[in-house]
Amino acid sequence: MKTLRVNLGERSYPIFIDEHILENTAEFLKEKVRHDQRLFVVTDEHVAPLYLQPVLNSLEQAGYTVGHYIVEAGEKAKSLDVLQEIIGVAIQSGLDRNSLFLALGGGVVGDLTGFVAATYMRGVEFIQLPTTLLAHDSSVGGKVGVNHPLGKNMIGAFHQPLMVIYDTHTLKSLPVREVSAGFAEVIKHGLIWDASFVSWLESHAEGLLRLEPDLMKQALYRACSVKVNVVSQDEKEQGLRAILNLGHTFGHAIESLSGYSGFIHGEAVSVGMVGASLLAERLGMAEHVFEPTRRLLKRYRLPVRLPDTFDEQEMLDVMKRDKKSKEGKLVMVLPEAIGRVQVVKGVDETLVMEALKQLKEVE
């Protein structure tokens, strides 16, 4: 088993990464969670048939009282309506301020459940049980929330989990497209922080796409290590943590304009990272970042081109509503080199429009 620790003083917590550990969930809880605390698992309709029962069995056999709720799979579950549904069931189930939520699923379930925990009776504890590759990123760091029709993650909070229990065997059940999408965030961690990790990902692409267990544990450990380093230094995105948003200003706009249905999050971020590399080269702040970025993402079968159906002005308008924007001015994370990025304020909108047009021509 590989373990990491997010160092945030009293809010510090461990990350456990190994195969076949969901069926032993209760073992990880026994030192942190009392048996008189009611537990409540939130999962989705795709994950529930595969992994809900083993988790419930482990917890119930250990003497915990556990409820559960199953949401619709997909980004549309990250809404205030679904949040209210879950809180209603939690109230009816008798959950109190000592209760604890468990998020069993991908990034949507983790973000949604974390926000339920952050707001239920003004805040209770929760645990992340990620089951997707993409969730290696979203499950660490305490960003939780739901979407608004006008923007992704516009309603949310910082609420750190009690722990993250990452069973890598769950990745075997993912569709091929989901696996590729998940690697976008793994690659992102290399692009922002560690050029040697980028080289390693390029060298081991075929084995990683086959989800070879030892390679996956290593990849997740290295990617999570980047996130841990950043979050431990800047929990609430006052400075350094913003670098984790490489590709996300473009990506969130793509998701928003496609109604959160045309692109998986990782796919949108992939296109966004290519867009960021094009913009960085146009600004003259980097050389030779576009081609290595494009090549690596294509190696992992990720999209690198903005479809012609997207209007550049609409994209720009949504990007200006991004949470990082200040007084209507674009603030973007852009690469200086492979493994190093910079937060750039007041990005020239004309150059962004040019980059968007160029992004439609990428092969």
C-alpha cells in the first residue's frame, strides 16, 4: 500500500492507495470513527451495483449503522436539487452533527457529497472513496460543490475529507473513454510541477492505458503527491494552488457550452491544456510547449481540438466568468515550460480569441 498525508494542521488527513481495499473500508475507519456515529454512503447508479454492497457489508459487520443514497450518474447530479434530495433523506434517516458521509464514486459524487457534508447542520465529516481515475485529483484537497447553469462549480466550499481510500482495482470497471479522460488530470500534475513525471508518463503510456497495477499505483502516487504538496502549502487557493487549474479555464467553458454532456471533464481539460499551451506561445512566455503537450495527450487517446461548433466569442464570455477572473479580466494558468506554469493576470482577450481559432485547427 502507498500512503500520503495532506498536511493541514488539525485538518491533516491520510490518502491510502492500493488494490482491493474497499471491502475493508471499516478497517481504515476504526481509529477515527466511533460506532455511535451514523454513516451515510452516497454513490451513483453506475457504481452502486459494483461496489456499494462490499462497502456496506464491511461497515455493518464492524458494527456501524449505515444508510445510503444513489444518484443519477453524470455531471447533472451536481445540482442544488440533488443536494436537497440527499439532505432530505439524511434528515429523515436521523443523521445528526456527529454523523459522517462517505462519497463512493467519481468526481461528481465526491464533489456533491463533500458539499452535502460541508452544509449539513453547518458541517459534518466525510470520507472520499474514489472509484475513477479522474477522482484522484478531485478527491484530494477539499474542493466541494455543485454546478450552476451559468458555470461549473460556482456553488461550493473548501471542506477537507477525514481520509481518502483509493482502491485502484475499481479502475478496471471503467469504460475506455473514462480511463483516457482520467489521465488528463494525471498528465496535468506532471505538466505543472514535474517534467520527469511527464517523461515517465510518455514512456509508460501503453502499460498505464492497460491499467497495469504496479504502474497505476506509481502514477497515482506521483500525481497525488503533486496535489498534496500544493494543497499543503495553499489550502484555499490564495496563491500557489491556482496552478492546479491548468487547462480548466478553457475546459470549464467547453463543459458549460456543451451543457455538461458533450465532453467528460478530463476531455475538456485536455483540450484546455492544449489551448493554454497555444496561448503561452502566442504570449511569448514559452517555447516548445504546444507540441509536447499535444503529443502526450494524443498518446493517451484524449481530444486536443476545439470542435468547429463552438463559437469563440461565447467561449470567451464564459471564460471571463471563471472564478479566477478578477473584475472581468481573465486570469489564466499558462505553461512556461514542461513542468512549470505561471498564473497570468489580465490576459489579452484578442490573443485568447486567436488561440481559440487556432485550437480548432489542431490535428
